[in-house]
Amino acid sequence: MMNETVKAIILGAGRGVRNIDPSKSYPSSLKQGPEGRPGLDWICHSLASHGISNIYYIGGYHIEKIIQANPGLHYIYNPEWDKTDLLYNLMLAKDLLSGSCLICYGDIVFIPEIVSSLLQQKAEFVLWTVCLVLREYCW
């Protein structure tokens, strides 16, 4: 199933690992998740498994590391990331909010079945929260 008309907006979370040495610091979207893969990899895989390829990442803290690890995404940079919050990040993408759009946090891992469930909803607006215990899952 291809969903080229569905956009996904990933709200880059804040700082993940803060270290005095910037080369060892990274955003929480790159924290290792299940199977040692960064959480953002899980998110992108879950979206791509349903044909969603129009994916936007909004962030600021070490966004260069996100870009390097995921060059196929679209990026919106928030230069005031250290003074603003996730809602501010979302407002940076307000022009993308028309049509079908999935919005998720950049540091909450989910599996393809979650995306499938969301895409089956008929409502005009669906508020989705994730509260589940991750089980062992393989791609």
C-alpha cells in the first residue's frame, strides 16, 4: 500500500546525551532503541513499511547528526531549539498540516502495526498516544 499523499512530521526531541565533547553528544532521536537501532530508524521503517516517504524532521540540537544518519528525510531547522518547545517546532511546519498528516515524537519508538491502525481511521482528526511495552520485534 503506497501512501505518497500522507505526510509524516517527526518532532525532534531535545537533547539526548549531553557531553562536554560535542562529538559524543547526540539528540534523543538517535538513542539506541530495540535491537541496538536508533529510535528514528524504527520510526522511519514503520512509516516506510506503509509507503509513507514524505517525511519531515523538525529539530535543532545536533540536527547535523540526524541529517548525516538519515539523508533521505526533509528537514526544518529550528535555530531557537534551546528556547522553544515541541509545539513551537510543529508551528514551524504549519504549511504542511493540510491533507493527511501523521505527527509523532522523534524519540518514541513504534512498530508498523501502529501506523497501519492510524491509516485505517476514518475520523478527520485522530489523537494518538503511545503507551505500550515494546516487545521483541524484528523487521
